[in-house]
Amino acid sequence: MFVIALVWQPIAAPLHIAAGAAVLTALTLFAYLRVFRARPVSSSILLVMRLAVIGAISALLMGPSREQPQPESTRKPKLSILVDTSESMRTEDCDGASRLTHAASTVLGPEQLRELKEGFRVETRGFDERVHPLPERRLYTDPTDLATGRATYLAESVTQTLSQMRGRDEGDVLLIVSDGRDTEDASVQPAAALAESKRIPIYAVAVGGDQSTTDAALLAVPMQESLLPGEPGAIMVKVYQSGLDGTSTTVTVTSGDEVTRLPVEIGNGSVVELQIPIKQDEPGQYQYEVSLDTVGDETELTNNRQTVFCEVMERRLRVLVLEGQPFWDTKFLAQSLRKDERVELTQISQLGTERRETIVSRVERGTPEVPRTPEEWSEYDVVILGKNLENVLDREGAERLVSFVVDGGGHVVFARGPAYSRDSAAGMELAEVLQRLEPVVWGNQQMQQLSLELTPSGRTSNWMSPTKMGLDAQDAFTRLPGFEVMQTVEREKPGTLVLARAFAEGGPAGSGVPALTSMNYGRGTVIGILGEGLWKWSLLPPESQDLRGFYDTFWSNLVRWLALGGDFPPGQQVALQLSRTTARLGDEVTVDIAYKHESAEGAVPRLQLTGPDGETVDVAVHELPGAFPRYRATITPAEVGVHQVELSAPGMNPSQLSRNFNVYNVNLERLRTAVNPMPLRILAEHSGGAFLTPEEGLDLDEMLSRHLAALTMPPKLIYLWDRGLILTLLLVWMGVEWITRRMVGLW
């Protein structure tokens, strides 16, 4: 049997419709009863037809409808669970159990997860310094063993997870289980805004108590790992404290016989920053001992001392800027580099067919010209390329530039995207050569008004290091204008490291396109700044004056990073390089060894590591593929203190080299352990979720069921009379009734 369930949607109050129908019915009866005696049969038929019309119209005004069948959804919404696996989750302040153990037995209990899986596709991941997979079975064996992260990047981890979720009307939910600590104290407001825009509610569970240890810890890093003779530099010192509000102490810096003591007022903040000026007049590697006097009843004193190394160079960095079509980008970057006393700058620009301009700063070799020989190219550490280089270089010069990178270990920066014009034969001839250096394969279109965002590789690079930039580079990139224009990119070349990505107007909607790249090529390095418009960073509005100087630091750090990463100091046939001179305990230190040519004796280099305890061990090295002898070793220090790397290279000049690096252990996860619920509350309340305690989290299944119910769309009603056939029948019926009345002589 076919049954239709009717639902009425009257266009007016039913009483009004009924009253109107009654009035029309009364008038109809009155009209036809007047002629009933004269024409009883026809009057009766016409009366019935008119009453049928009134009834039909009244029924239509009542809006008879039916529910439209809704398609059955077979896809469950996604529930992403982020579990804090940093060391602070080891703190045993939950009825004698660790925070992670307590969470695993309450909000993340097996029965709870089983119920959640009935309505969601559940994905469990851990986060600390990075987001990583977290097998559920490990939560119930020994969850405390999972808490090994030495830092917590809460805001970054939440943003990364949200960006991978579909959101909108899919019903996806994010659950965070954490103590709310963020090592960088990064704001969670951008993550909360992202969750709100994607309509992903965040349910946040705060785990832990409000007690911390009483301790202070010192962190010291050089703001410049290399300086010129007589150039002032600084050591960035951070004093972290917990439970020592209102106290004071002293920081002592010792270098040889020179001792500097600086008083420090701790106040009520969790960290105090200061910069200690340094300067040396002779080239070489200098060692600084930085220590913190004991403060109150500290629980640990080994984190009150640190060693810092700084290299003093023999000469300035030599930079060549080549520009075939001058524009603001080249003009402003050259002005920026001229401010840097460590840079010897040569700028050669083609202003017209017959006019070439050369501007030099701190150059003592006369007026340079465009290099023509390998020897002339080798005088420079870094070459920065602008646009339309076919106006400055011919094919032979471009070949020499490639050899400068491949064979000479030079460094090239594409500062404005493609360095040649595609609209001229000379430009395309140059492209055949320079494409070997380019880190990407270019497309044929252009994009405009792009925002920039650092990748994890960019945030951790020495170029963008907060201690080198003086501020958070990611925050600066978010606030500063991006590229005005950029050529489309078909693909990245193998070996290209993407440091920043560009996104179209409106923010990230996908993975973006490469914007800042780095690529090792031969012995040298190629940097790609793949768009134009960064010159605006030097002209900031009043509300961005705190970023004043960022543009200058951006270019100075880039040049320094490239030049000091070069292989061979003057007169040397072998180079020994460390990836860092200050490393955190547990972090890897990469050692690179480069030969200019094969050893005459054919011997493999020998590498030894001497630890703080004086014990020396051999370090295994492996040869890297390539046309030139290169070797690499990876060291994971297990002790805090100064380590010395010694290289023995028989048959090379010099045959012995050594470098020092320091290992520190400032574990903020164990220093500041008090739960910080505020970031979790902000994430939850701004996204439409809920902030919970672990005990309240036991009702999470019920809360998420209500969330799913709220997503259920009410049935859509469709009018039954909204059909052409019904309208046709009604019009035909009324027409027949009118014609019949005319035929029998009624009006």
C-alpha cells in the first residue's frame, strides 16, 4: 500500500482560511439558490463545481506537503584526538598517578574510545615538539613512557591538525588532552580562529595540578655565530624560573681573563631576557662561559651554566648584485645590505641599452665589472640575481656563474623569481643555462597578492632563527605583506627544501606553492625568493613599527648564513663544518667534511669526538654521493658540556682540524609543570566546543552525541500542489464551470 504522510504548511492562519472559505461558500449558495427553481439540474451541477473550486483553493492555501527523503550518509565524521606527550605529562599530581596515566584511565579509557568509535572515525595522535602517530595500545601498557617530548608546541600542533581536517559541515571534532603548557607561550588565538572558520569544535581536557618545582635555568646562545674583527655582537641570555618570583641574581660571563657580571631582577615573569655585548679584535674561535648565581632553594644547579662559542672572521663578506631590469626589490635589498658593516657590496645594474651603473660599498679593489673568469667569480661569496640578466650576462658568463656554484662552492640567490626574460631570444638562451640552478620548474602564468607562511624547515633554519632575527619570524611573516606578483610553479626539483610557501588571497586553502627555497647544487647553495614585493617590508605602517629592521635582518642573515656555510676558507684544501655550535641534549649535530680534490694518499678522513669527561671516541663517517669528495657524520651527544670534534685528513692542507660545540640541557618541561588551562579554555570556547576536566570527560560520548544530533538537518518539506498538472486541472475545471454557466444563460 502506498501511503503519503501529509504535513500542512498554511500560508495564513487556518481560521482565516476557513472563514474565507465559509464566506465564499455562503455567497455561492445564495447565488445559485436564486435560480434553482428555474434551472434545478444545471444549477445543482454548477453549484457542486463552484464548491469544488472553493474547496480546492482552500486546500491549497493550507499547504499540503510531504517530507523529502534525505540521502543516507555512510561517512562517519572524524574525531581527531591530540594527546600531550611532553615530559610535563610525567608529573605525578593526579592522585599519585602521572598526568598521562590519569588521562588514559578517564577520558581516554578503552570503554570511552569504543563508544566514540560507534559515531566517529577516531584518529589518535601525540604531540610535543611535533605531531606524531600514537598507537592506542600504548596508552594502556605504560602511558608514562610515552611522555618523552622535551618541548610542547601546543598552538602549532593544533593549527597543523586543524589544517588537515575537512571541517565545515562534515561534523569533524578535535579533542585535546594536555596540561596546556606551550614551551614558546605561543598564542592559540589563530588556531581558535581557524577552528571557528572551519566549524570544527574543540573539546579540551586539562590534566594536572598547579604545583611547579622551585628552580632557575639559564639558556645562552650567540646572536651572531660569526663576527668581523672589532665588530660588536651579543649573546642572548634567557633566565627561566619557577617558584622564584621577586628574587634577583647575577649572570657572569667569562672569556679568558675578562669577566663581566650583570645583575638580573627576576620579577614575576617566567623568563627574563638580556643581551650581553661581546667584541673581539682578532680572527679565531672564542669561548664564553656564562653562569647564573644560585637563586634561593633551587632543586637543580647543573642548568645554571653554559658555554657559548663565537667565530671571528678574517674579512668582510663579499656580495655581488646583478640586475638587468632595476626595480624596487633590488634597490631596497641593496640599501639594506649597505647598512651591514660586515658586507662588502658590489651592485651592477643595466639602466639602458648603453648605460650601466656600478655602486660599491666598502670595496677596496677599484671599480669592479661583471666577472668574466672563474677567478673573478671566486672573489665573491654570494651572488644575488635580479631580472632580465640577458642585459648583463651572455651565455658564456652564465656558464661561468653555474661553475661558480658547482665547482667553486659559491652561493646564488634568485631574488625576484626567474632571472631572465621569456620574451626575448637572448633571455631564452640564458634560461637554458640558468635553469640548471633554479630550484623549481616554472609555469606559464602569474599569480598576484600572495601571503607567505614559513614551513617547519623554515622556522628551524639558521636563517630564520628567533635568536638571529630578534623576534618570531612566523609572526612577522603573518603580519607583513607577501608577494605582489609571482610566476606559477609546476613542481619543485629533487633536493629542493621549501622554507616558506605562498598562498592566494584569503589564506591557506591547500599546501600552497614554494615561495622561499634552498637547494644544494654541486659545492654551493642556491636560494630562491620566487616572487616580488618584499621591498614593502622596509616601508611599514605605524601599527607595524615593532617589525622595523626585520627586512634588514632578513637579508643580512641570509648572506651570513650562505657565506659562512661555504666550504673552504682561503688557503685550505679541506673543510670541517658543524651544523651548530650550541646544541640541546639529545639533538643531533651533523659534521660535514669536504675535500677540494682527492687525497694524494687516498686515505679516508678520521673523525674523533672528545667529550666533557675527556674520553675520546672514533666517529663513523660515510661518503656522500657526488663528483667531489664529501663525507658526513652524525653525532648525538649524551653529555652536557663542551665537546671537541677533531679531523685527521692525511695528504691534505691542513691535515688536522678541530671544532668545538657545547651541549646544554634546559628542560622547561620539567621546570614549569603547573597546569595552564587558559589556552585550552580559549580553544574550546572560541570554537564552539567545551572545556572539561578529566572526570567531566567521562561524559564526552554524550556531549559528542548531542553535537552529532545538532548537525542533523531537519526534513525538507515540499508542496504537493506545486505541480503543473494540478494547476492545469484547476484551470480547466474553472474554465468548464464558466463555459457551462454561459451556455445555460447564467452569469
